[in-house]
Amino acid sequence: MDRFRHGQDYKVALRQLNHSGAGGTAYLSLHGRQLTVRIDAHGLVPGQPHAQHIHGSTNGHDFRCPDASADKNGDGIVTTAEGLPAYGDINISLTASGDTSKASGLAVDRMPVADARGNVSYARTIPVSQAIADHLQNLHVVQHGIDPNGNGKYDFGKGKSELDPKLPQEATAPASCGMLHGTTGSSMPMNGH
């Protein structure tokens, strides 16, 4: 864990899951119990909301990003339920506004929406618990929302989400995941730089 004079800074390389084509970088900067999160992602489903969270454990369990072996039913999609044993439960819901607790994990009306090119730019400062502040280095970022049939929207082609049957599986399946790594110095880009 890298500690700096003003707090802790982490750079997260977001790597695709489920052949989504999604990727990007997240920067997290912790100052006391204030966490600033900036995400620049690409390859997401254009015009669709993308739930995103900080997952993992604050009590020592070793969670990580899942690989294809997490696809227990062999349908070619690692669903959220299949991925949870690998990446753990939600600690923070990275909503655009309002509540950021686990309870807002499926608040798709408050999640960032990808632009017409499939890009998401997100920035928010969030108060966090002492447990999260103490164990931030053990957590990781997961973005959700895939389009396996390439029709440019979420549909029920892969069935209903096991998290909420009113939502399609495509809307809740993980698209990218990244583990936290300490940065060297204060390198969090602000204002898109």
C-alpha cells in the first residue's frame, strides 16, 4: 500500500469481462474518509446506463476479478451472481447522484450513461466508512452492462437478471473489472487531464 502526504492514491486498469470490449482507467484518491473516484471508460454499450461499484472485502477475504471459469452454467456469460464469489459484495455504488450504499447497487436511474461512442466519464467525491478507508487497497472496481448480440441496447436475449427479474441479464452482467494498485505520487487526473 502506498501512502502519500495527503492520502492514498490508486490507479485501476479496467479490463473487459464477458468479451464486452470495455476497458478504461479508474483513479481513486483517499483523503481521510473522503474518496474521490474518477473513471474514464470506453467500449461500453452506447446510450445505456452502466452500474458500477467498488467490490471486495474490508475484513481480510481475498477477492479478485473473475475469469471465464466463473461461468458455471457454460452459457458464455459470467453473470453477476456467478462473479460474486470472485469479486465479493458491493461496498460502494458509484452512482452519479444520491446514495452510494450497497442499497443503490441497481439504481440504474442514477448510474452513469455511456455516450454515443460508448464512453463513460465519471467523477465524484464520496464519504466512506472507516472500514473502507482502512482496507481500500483490498477492493476493486466493477462496471456492468454488456451487449452480446450487438444490437446496441439491453434486451432479454440472455434472460432476466438474477438480481432483479425486471432487468435483463445484459444490464447487470459485468463488463469490466480492475484491481487497485498504488500510484507513484499524486497522479489523479482532474478535469479530464
